[in-house]
Amino acid sequence: MDAPVSASAPRVRLLPLAALVAGNVALAMGPWFVRIADTGPVATGFWRVALALPALALLARANGQPIGGLPRKTLLVVLLGGLFFGLDVASWHTGIGLTRLANATLFGNAGSLILMAWGFIAWRRLPHGREWPAMIAALAGAAILMGRSFEISPRTLLGDWFCLLGGMLYAGYLIILKDARKTVGGWSLLTWSGLASAAALMTVALIAGEKIVPDDWRPVVGLAISSQIVGQGLLVYALRHFTPLVIGIALLCQPAVAALAGWLSFGEVLSPMDFVGIALVGSALVLARISSPQD
């Protein structure tokens, strides 16, 4: 009786690991879908969120998470978080079209570092221990990548700043929903916040005069599936099985996949200094995951 259980245990342990890696790969393909979509970048973000909403609502129902009946205060907080997420996607998608995919992915994930910095303010203390190397590596890596972007074109540097702003807004989204996550199921939270995100994205896209309805639906459908459903879904399943260190290391496959997609599809060749910058920022993201004061 013991042998079959022991033999199956490695397979069981491998499932969360496979989900963690696959979720990060799916999220890393998001910028590629944004680039090839024939709608405006913010409108593409609207479809990313809106097309995924029915699936997210069904997943909430399937997991016994209520869609209605949230307390008014909680609902307002979740909707505010969704507004921040919508502005995050708007800024990040705009940056994706202006800079290299590897840079966009790294700076778009800067939320971990920003959360760590926010923790210093909340705890009213300076960094210590592993936090100093994280901050120094992040600043050095960002300086290298942004310097390389400026060498290519001021336009790519502007793209880096848009993606970094997106990372800041994403950190705000996580901070706002920090308490709501304790009482609202993950799928229900994604559904309600997604409604606010979709409204914000559509408003910004209309103000910017972007093309809203695509001629080719495949990129926006692919983006909704890869980023909102598969990527988020696999990570929701996998994150509870691993320490922040493992999660941070797994995050590093995102810029690698994005860099490969940028090279194959758009001829974006990275220099040795680019890889140094990516390694520094990536290392900072890992250190931020394991050193964040609010964890």
C-alpha cells in the first residue's frame, strides 16, 4: 500500500512547480500579444480584462466564492484596486509598444521592489540585511537598462518609464487589496476588480482616440487567455505551495521568455550589458520577494 503512494508523491510535488513555471511563461507572452494586436495598446488591455471576466466569474462560482453580497466598504475597496490595476495595464501596455520586451517585462514586475520600499515607509525604518543589496542591484540594473534604452532612442527610454509607472500602479493595486484578500476569495476579487479595470481601460482608450474593435481577434483573445486566465489561474494555484524565494526565482523566467520572443519576432538583440542589467534587476526582484518588510 505504501509503495504506490510514495511513487506518486514526486508527481504530486511536480504539479505546483509545473504550474508555477507555466504561469510565468504564459504571463511573459503577454507583451508579445500586445505588440501584434491591431487595436490600440490600452484598448488591447481592455479586451485582456473584459474577455476574461466570464471565465473568472465561473471559476469563482465553481470554487464557492460569492459574486454578489460583498459589504459596501469591501466592494468600494476592491473597485478602487481594480481602478489602479486598469491604470497599471494602460501604462504598461503603452510602454510595451515603445521599449524592448525584456525591459517591459522587468519594469512591469517592479511592484515587488516598490512594495519593499513602501514597507520601509510603513515601518519607518531604513533597509537592512538583504534589503540593501536588493535596492542597490535594482538601481544599478535599472540605470544600465535605461541607459541602453536611451542609446537606442529617447522613445525607448520613455517606454521604460511607462512600464515602471505600471509597476508602481500595480504595487498600489496590491497594497489597496491587501486586507480584502483575507475576506474575499481570489476569483471573486479578480472578477470585481476586473469590472473596474475594464471600465478604466475603456475610458482611457476612448480619450486617447484608440482603435477599439480589432479586425483580428486572435491576439486579444490570446492575451486574455494567457495573461488573465492561464497565467493568473496557474499562479493562484501554485503560489501557496512555495516560499517567496522560489516564487521570485521563477519570476526570472519572464524576462528570458520575453527577450526570446522579442528577438524571434521583432529582431530585438540584447547586448552583454543588457544581460548584466537584467541579471541585476532580476536578482533584486528575488531579494525583494524574500526580504519585503510586510511579509
